[in-house]
Amino acid sequence: MLCSSCALSPADIPNAPQEKAPAVVFDIDGTLTPRPIEVWEARDNATKVVQLFADRGYKIIYLSARTKFFQADIPNWLKKEGFPDGSINVPETAEDEKDAAHFKTRILQELQRHGWQIEFAFGDSTTDFDAYAAVGIPKERVFALQREGETSCQKGTWQTFLTGWAEYMNSFTK
């Protein structure tokens, strides 16, 4: 009973306002946070980068495989840290939690069916990169963030390895 009250309600996936409306997807744990286990700490400059995309008209998609027990406060945490509004997508079933890559692929396919063109994707884990590849996000538009305390990124199909958000922000604003 306690866990069911901690889960977010399923996200409604809105139709894009036009065909192929631009969207960007961000994993949360290990991407917007320094490590997957630090679920309530924002990584330096993460809010600034997400805001740069929002300011340019991209639909912000937050996609996390976080377990139900830790889902409920995601909207408040995003707001408290200054992240822009966006679609929050988390596992709804035990099956979703068991197979994060399949869950993320399913959500991304649904977004595409609703007219969203996912132009950029950011993640830190193989499950992120597998899902991004499965829905056809070009490798050149996939960015891997190194988890704090690690020396490399996880395996997958990605173009650029980032040690942190400041590195991306510097290239984005040029």
C-alpha cells in the first residue's frame, strides 16, 4: 500500500501541436543527478541545459526507470531545482521496472506516434542508449553523461561523451 501511494499517475502523452514537433529526452537518475542513487540532488548546470532547450521551443521529456517507491516527489523535485515543465514518464508496472530499455522504448515510440520528433537524447546508462537507438534517434544526437565518480560512460550507441553539463553548455551556446 505504501509503495502504491508513492508512484506517479501514468503520464498522458499529448499530441504534438504540429507534425514532427521538436522534443528532447532526458533521463533523470545519473543524468540530471550526479549518480543513479542520488535521486534528490541535481547535477551542476543540468537545469541550465534543460532550460536552453525549453527556451528554443523543444518539448521537454523526462524519462526515468525510477522505481515506484521513489517516483512521487519527482515533479516537486524538478520544480524545486528549477527544471522547466515537461512530460514525466516513469514505470507503471512491475514489467516496466524489470526491463527499463523496453519501457523507455515503448514510451519513446508512443511519443513519436503522437507526432513528436525526438531530436536530442541524453542519458547515462546502456538502457537509455538502447532505447534511443531502437526508436531511430541518430547517434550524432545522443549524448552520454559520465556518472560522478566513474571514469567512463556505459556502453551504447552515442556520439559524445560528456563529463558534465558545463561541457555541453559551452558547446551549445557557441
